[in-house]
Amino acid sequence: MSGHGLSGALDGAARAVGGIGVAVLAATVTWVVFSRYALGITPRWSEELPRLILIWVTWLGVVSAFIRGSHFEAGILPFVMRSPAALRAARMTARLASAAFLVLLAVTGWQITLFTWDHASTALGLPGGLFYAALPVGAVASLVGLIAAEFGK
């Protein structure tokens, strides 16, 4: 479902930033394991930073899944639904349900982010809401990408 224009650019950006995030996550976890077992020192941020990276990478990955339409059917739907009209109806129903879910997720995620922003994280002293901000950011980017992919056909 991804392609050119806004949806393609958003998909590419999400995948690029997500790929960098996964590389940083792998390097971070590798350093934590090395420092813990080879140096006998566990970094103070050993659980908090990887968790923060993982949350953001996950919600960026969701953007690409919504744009590509891979979150619901995973390529199986055309084999299950033989009728082109039924397939179109199922895909439209999935997109509308996704859009409604993403709006709810964005609003709720924003409320949680604001509520927790003033709470500092234990190890890094970062705003607690930074962990939750990935939710509305990912939901809004997914919604924009979903709409752009639909109208960019």
C-alpha cells in the first residue's frame, strides 16, 4: 500500500529512523552486557535507556505497518476472500477501524504523556512523559500515513 508522495516519504522516514534505533538499541544492550560481565559494572541506565529506545522504535515501526497495510492481513486476506468486492470491503473496514483506533490512541496517549511529563525517570532524570510520547507521535504519524496511502492511490 505504500508508494510515492507523503505516505512513501513517511514510510521511508519511519523505517530509516527505526533502523537506526534498532542499531542503537543493539549497541546499547551489547555495551550493558559487556560492562556487566566483563567489567563487573552495571551502568545506571542499563534498563531505562534500552526500554526508551525500544518503545520509540516499536511505535515508529507501527507507522510503516499502517502505511503498508501489513498489520491486519499479512498477505493472507486475498487468499481467504476470493470476491474482489468482499476484499475491498474488508480492507476498507480495516482502514476505518484503524483510523478510529489511531485517533483514540493519539488522544489517550497525549493525555498520558501530559500527566507523566513532570515525573522524572529514575536513572536518567528524563521526563517520564518521554516514554509515553511515542504513543501519540506514532499514532498521529500512522494516521497521516494511512490517510495519505489511501488517497495516494
